[in-house]
Amino acid sequence: MDFYEKELQALKRVGRYRRREVAQPSRKDFASNDYLGLAHNQKLHEKTAEILSQKTLHASKASMLVNGYHQVHKDLEDALCRANGFEAGVVLGSGFNANIALIESLVRKGDRLFMDELYHASGVLASQLHGIDVSFFKHNDMEELRELLEHSHAKRNIIAVEGIYSMDGDLCSREVFEIADAYEALLIVDEAHSSGVVGKNLMGVYEHYEIAIQPNHIKMGTLGKAYGSFGAFILASEHIVDYLINRAKPIIYATALSLYDTLLAHQSLNYILSHATQLKCEIEERQQILYDELGIKIDGLIVPVLVGDNRKVMEIKEKLLALGYSVGAIRQPTVPSAIIRLIARLGESSDDLRELCRELKKVL
């Protein structure tokens, strides 16, 4: 009755077999996306728990359109809009669901989607639903994107890029904003890995590039990375958010984001805004360490180290694990060729990061 044994054995033969590992708090964490270390901030947790304990309920209870939309959701949405300069927002269950919501609902019959070839798997999955017309352009190749748009006869053109790419760790091109405006295309920017990491107040690439928000601009961000909570948000014009609330299935049919996660994310947003200068200094310090020790320049806090061999990348991970360091060993199909994915997160000390870099050089 082992229905998929052949498939599992095939994955093992090519070094692509995966298994879950229980996180060990004793290890130095350079693998997770908790970029600012806020998941360890006890004061944020205590403040959130205190606020929630004063509420008459502790769970959302229903979808947003039934009875599950609460004031704590609206308060976070309003705060995110103020911080990022958008008209309206909606919070939902995860970044994965947010990409499904955006692409499945926005790209209609007669429209065309233009997606960076390195866009997140959730967006790629969404682009394969019910015959969506999608064209993938080479990573950050703005010339190819212009050419594709020039020859498009679609009713609506929609562009999808990431603010910071989750595996390569590089920024989207600033030119994509100019292109979207010039061609009157909707622009989706997945800021899962840039929100909380870049920009004057760490609000992401719109702020980093000092982009004046336009009606065709859409920002998606996650609350489970730099914000140390769980969930996601979509910011856009009131018109687009109104449309999403009426058409996006992950918003309509899913239970609303938990009240605890929403409140915790709001506390984290306040913390980031009030400590932006200090946090930026710490980010820059870690970026300098990476350059000094490994000769790698990074735009955010993601450090991809090419290994190119599935088994070797797992060996390196295990060797570092034995030394007390947790890093990511990323293999296909997530990346074209195996990498060590190191996160220079603020949750661990700069001294530990420097030592990890030196150990990594020894085992490479």
C-alpha cells in the first residue's frame, strides 16, 4: 500500500528527499526568515497577550465577510496603509495565500500576466490556474519586459515581481515601476523579504526607491518574517482592495487572520517604525561582515552561497549544525542549483555571524 514509494526513492537517489526537523532553540539560527529577531522579543509577546486578554474573545471565529472581521484587523490595516502610503489594505492568512488571491482574482480572461522567472512558487502556482495567460521574463530583465509589453494586446497587463528575491537575495529593478506606469500595467510587488529590511523606515522597496504610490501599484507583504508573527497583507488603492474582497477566494472563504497574530504584527510594526534607525545600523553592520568575510555584497539579509551539488550542500549543512549553526540547504526545484542559504538575521549577534562565515569558508 506504499502508493508513492517509487517517487520517494527517486527523490532520495538524486539528493532531493526532504524531511521535517524540529527547531532547536539552542542552535544559532541563521536559517529562518525572522530577519529582525522579533520572534524572540518577549516584550512584544507580553504586550500582545495583555491586549488580547482584555478583549471579549480571542479568535476570529469566521471569514472576514461573515462575522470574522474585527477592529484589530482594521487597526493593523490602517496602520500599514499610513506607514506605506497606500489607500487601503486587507490582512489574510499567509503570503502564499496572498499570492494566490492576487493572481487568481486579478488576471481575468483577456488579460496577460508578466512574471519574473524567479517569482515565488505560490505565484507560479497561481499563474497555472484556469488558463491564465502568463509570460515569464528573464530575472530582472527590464528590456525583455518592455518588449513583451510592447507587443501585448491584452485588455489588462499585470506585472509581478518580488521586492527582494527569496533565494538570490537581490532587489527588483527600480525601472519596473517606471515601466508599469508607462504601460498603465498593474504592478504586484511581493515584499515578503523586503518589508522590514530595506527603506528609510524599513517599509520595503517602495520606500527604498522613494516611489510615489500610484493607483496601479499593489504591495504584498508577510507578517511571518521580519514582523515575527504570522499572516500577510495586501495594500493597494481602495478600488483594487474592494475588488479583492469581492473576488479573491483566500479572502472570501478562509477564516480571518487570528487576533493574536494580528495584534502581535501591529506591535511589531510600531516597534520597527520607532527603532528604524537602530535596526538599519544593525543591518548595515551585518552586510559589512558578509562582505569582509565572504566577499559577498547583499541588498537585504539573504546570503546565497552556490554549492551546486545536492549531497554536498546537505553535508555542509550537517557540518555547520554540528558546530551549533543552523543554515538553509536549498535544492531543486526551489533553486536551479543547490545553495547554502544563510540569513544574516539580527536575532543572532554580529560576532556569531562573523564566526559562522569563517566556519563556512572552511567547509566549502
